[in-house]
Amino acid sequence: MSRALLALLCSGCALPAVSAGTFLPAGDLAAGDVHVSLSLEAGRVLAGPSDVGDLKGGTPPPAQQYEASTWVSSDLSLRWQASDRVTLEGQLKLTNPVMPFTPMVVGGAVGARVRLRHIPPTGGFALEIGGRLVGIAAEQRIDRSSDIYSQTDVWNYRSLGIEMPLIATYRVNPIFAVTASPFLRAYWIRAWHDVIVGLTTTRTSLAWSPVLSAGLGLAAAVDVGPVQLSPGAAVELVTKPGPDHATHFIFEPGIAVGTRF
């Protein structure tokens, strides 16, 4: 199959990836402030074709590109400081198909942060605790043919999750701050695999299954005029759907850029 045709067939093929989202510092917003940011990181992939459990002969070579632990993931985030202590936030979850490499929306999140400690006027330590509800949907497809035989495989993923970060920030001065963010995540994912041969479709499903994780994110924030640049990384201990998968660590570097008004 030509590369151009494969790109056309996979134009909607995305991995169900979610970002750690550990970049945005605590304590920076005053009541009424709005903060908009865009992050780019190696997000966690919740499941792949092999997790459905019907590939007895192994994952087909064209689908092996979807068997990844991390993949490019982005958040377009909007935060509103509703009061001195409460921040409301919404996110669009974006990821990139394997081919072509173009951002597409795969889900969203809504949540809130509660400020437990304010940054003193001269700088110092701030602490916030957060909670988010997250929804993700993704589809993957491959087409195979040999002589007169042709087969289409379609994998679909649906996921609902809860994320609970604790955000601790130390603001050194008006330009520079550092953030540490331990977090817990619990997702429930459902997946199904449709095999289409001619007019016949056979489906194998993975029932709603939990995927759990815990991690720690570290980030710096540099404020240059109205723009805040925040590079960082997270280390996360993760599971995958099903009882036979061992836990493993993943590394999630990334960067966020934002502004407030």
C-alpha cells in the first residue's frame, strides 16, 4: 500500500493519550483573572490494539504503530480564578494521528483547584489541590489485502477518568517559580475491535476496565512580560487494562506556554 494512501486511510487514527498536565503553577492568579495556555508533552497512552485481547497471533504489523506507552498529547486550557481560593478550569484534549501528524480533538476535561495557601506579597510558597473529570474518545483503522481477500480492522476507545493533582509552587521572584505536583489518576476504559470482511463484521469488546496511575511532575515557570513559559516533566507508574499487565514507569517531558488577562 502506498504511503499516500495509508496517510489518507489513517487521517482519523489517533492514540487515546492523556497528558500529565503538571505545568501550571499554583498561587499566580488573583480573583477575576483568566489564564489561557497550550501544552505539548509526551502523554500517556491508555490502551492499544493488543489490550482488547483478541489478537492471538500478535498485533498486525500495520497496527504496531499504535502499541505505544506515550504519544504526543496537548491541552488547550482555560483557567478562571472565580474567588480568592477557587479556580475553575476547562481543557480541550488534543493528540496527533500517526499519519498525518496533525492535532485533533480527542476529548476534554472540566475541573477546579482549591487554594490552600497563598503566595506572600514578597514571594514564597503556595499550595493548591485540584480535581478533574476527563473524557477521551479515539479510533484507529488499518486496511489489509492479499490477492482477492481484503480486511478492515477498526479499534475504538472510550475512556472516563478522574485526576487529582496537588500543586506546590515556590515563587522565587516575579519572573521565576518552580512547581512540584504529585498526582493520582483513575481511568475506566472500554474498547472494541471490529473486523470487517466484505459485508460481515465481527466484533470483540473489552468491557469497562480500570487503568490506574500515580506520578510526580516537576516544572519551572518563567514570566516574560505577559507570556509564561513552563518546561517540565513527569514520572508516572501506570497500569494498562486487564489483569495480565504489569505496572511500569513512563517519562513524560513537555512544555506549556500561556498568558493571563
